Amino acid sequence: MRWALVKVALAVTAMVVVAFAVPLGLVVKELARDRAYSNAERQAATIGPVLAITTDRTQLERAVASAETGSGGRIGVHVPASGRDGKPAEIGTRRAAEEDVAAAAKLGRASISPVPGGSSLLQPTAVASGIAVVEVFVPDAALTKGVATSWVVLAGVGLALIIGSVAVADRLGTRMVRPAKRLAGAAHDLGTGKLGVRVPEDGPKELRSAASAFNAMADQVVQLLANERELAADLSHRLRTPLTVLRLNAASLGDTSAAEQTRAAVEQLEREIDQIIRTAREQKAQTRQAAAAAGCDAAEVIRERMDFWSALAEDEGRTVRIAGADRPVRVPVARPELAAALDAMLGNVFRHTPDGTAFAVDVHNAEDAVIVLVSDAGGGIDDPDAALRRGWSGGGGRGGRPAPAEGGSTGLGLDIVRRLAESTGGDVRIGRSVLGGTEVRVWLALDDRRARPGTRRGHRLRRTLGIRRRRTARTGS
């Protein structure tokens, strides 16, 4: 596809360049020719007034010598004979054939006569003795002066256009081919059993739709396999009850050979069932790991959980705002874990701020991380560091609502959020939000760009968030 786009761009641009460059080249050549003959006519016109006044040879030679190219031997004047005994006068250099000069005098209009090394412009002028002819030599070099340079410039411009179009086509082709290659590679990996493979939803609209459909299909495959393995484990457990009955009955059969065979068959069946249960458990664990590695769409989970909490927010008169959840944002965590973390943060907002307190959920996507912000307009948290420690129960109050009594909270909410972020190489920060209350920022490092010690993680995203906070603070939103 990439090479096809390059060939199409090359062919179209080449046709356009030829369609415009060839006529322009011909026009340039014609303009150079017209310019040369226009200069010759202008030089011939400088001799005309002298011929109208006098035909004296000395005066005419002086006029020819003072002309622009007269000293170069390019101008000649052919004066007809005057009187019965007069003879024709030839001033300057004559290159045109005698019959061409005579024809120009007879016709009374300018003409061009080919001569060795170029051509001569023959300009007739009326004098007292008849028709004089002024001849101006135009060399071939003057007819093509500047044409070669113009053609080189046109060729360079055309070549630059072709190279530019090929480069643009190559970049567009790369932009289209790269997502297609990723999609093909992911399909191949999924076919070989790598259930955790997913495709970034970027590129052209059609390829984004294909990537979204592939991710949904892969999620469905993982879910179907999990259900199948769960069913296998359940069926195996259900078989244990009749198997126990069979084992008890076989024990009461005595010591006959048939009884021994029955007991051996029951033991074999029990071993097979145990093997099935162990295999189902291992495969179930692998399926869960694949689901966690595949991640989920954070925007979809945020929309789903906000729909759940919006009913309670409406009952309590809270204003809710969601930002950044209008496009897919994949994160390397399992869907249930992200939903549990969001419920923990939103539950804290409802639990520790008074009714009518506004809150917002924002998601920001960058190249190396995804940030989820949950902010409210309450009074804030007195001790943010203590809030992140496991066992914190909201002591000290938040947002104007009294702190819950001891034992009223397990204190595991923000600890769940912290462990979720740290599992990706990210972290959790608590600070002051633009709404005036608490802001819980969950930093989720992307799975293929885990944060390394000592690196500046997401500095561009931090700078962007800072700018947005300042803008929001100025507008008061």
C-alpha cells in the first residue's frame, strides 16, 4: 500500500509538472525570441530619424557608429541611388541577401531574413530618393539568451515538486500502513494463543474502527475462555459428590476381583477429575493475567461508573463534570480493578464532603502515561500523606463533613488506588484541586513504557496539566 501510494503520487505529480513545465519552457523560449527582435526594432528605429533628415554618407556612418550595437558591426543601412547618375549607398555591414533587401524595400514592411550565425531584421524607411532599408543583425545567442537558465529553474522546481509529493505520499503511506501492520501482527499473536495482545486505537478513522473491533473481539475471546474454564472447574467439582458415593460403594463390595477393578476405576476417575480441576485453575489464572495485561478502555470504565454514581449525585444536588472520556484511552490494568479504584475515589467524595459539593473526573492521555484526576469542591484533606497509608479511615475530616467514627471505614479505599497505580509503575498524589477541594491524581504508566528509576516521567503531560489548571483557575470553572 505504501509503495502504491508513492507510485500514484509520483505519476500524478510528474504529469502535472510536464503539463505545466513544457508549455512554460516554450513560452520562455518565445519570449526570449520576441525580446531579441524587439531590441533589434528599437535599434533600427534610432536610424530612421537620421534617414528622414539626410542621406549623407558621413552623417549616416556617424549615426550607425553611435547606435547601441553599431560599433559591433550589427547594423547596416541600404540607401537607394539618387538621381540618374547616383549609386546605391551601403553603410555598415550587410549580411542579408540582396534579393531579401529588395523584397523588403518593395513590400514596405519589416521582414526577417536568415543569415549565417543568426538572422537579420530588415526595416524599410522612406527617404527622398525612395525606400532605404535598415538591417539589424540578431545572433542566435541573443534569440536564446536566458532560455537555458529558465529551463534549468523549471526543471529544478518540477523535480522538487516530485520529490516533495513522493515524501508526503510516503509519510501518509507510513501513517496508514503502520496501524495495519500492528493490527495484522496482533491478529497473528492472538491466533497463536497470546490472549493479552491488544492494538492501539490510532491512525485513520477506518483503522481506528478496525482496532476497536479487534480489541472488543479479543476481550470477548478472553471472557468466553474464562467462562469455559469456569464451567469446566464447576462441572469437575460437581462430579466429586457422585464419585464419593461410588468410592464408598466400591469399598463395600468385598475382596473379589470385580471389586478391585471397580475400586481401581474409581481411583483413576478421581485422579482424572483432580487433574481437570488443577488444569482449569491454572488456565483460569492465565486468563486473568492475560486480561490484566490486555488492559481496558479507561474512558469507557469512567463513563460506566459515572453513570452509576450520577443518580446519587443528582439526589444530593451535586454538580458533576467529566472531561477527556470522549475517546478511547487504554490502560494496562484489568477492567474490574480500575472500576474498583474509581468507586473507591468517588465513594470518598460522597462520604467525606457535604451534599451539594461539586466534583469532576478528568482523564488525560500522553505517550508514556494516563492520568485520572478526581477532584471536588470540598474543604480538602488535612493530612494527604496519611490518607495514602493503609488503615486511614478519614480521620481529621474532609470537605466540611465530620470524620466517620472509628471502625466506620476500613481505610482500604485509597490503598486500593495506590496499589493499582504502582502495579503499572505509576503513583498516586493528593493535592489541592482547581475546584477548591481535594484532587486525587492517579498516574498509570503505559505497559510498553514503564517508568524507569531516575527518568522524567510524563514531563510534557505535567506541564500541560499545569497550564490547564491555571487556565481553569483564572476562569473560575
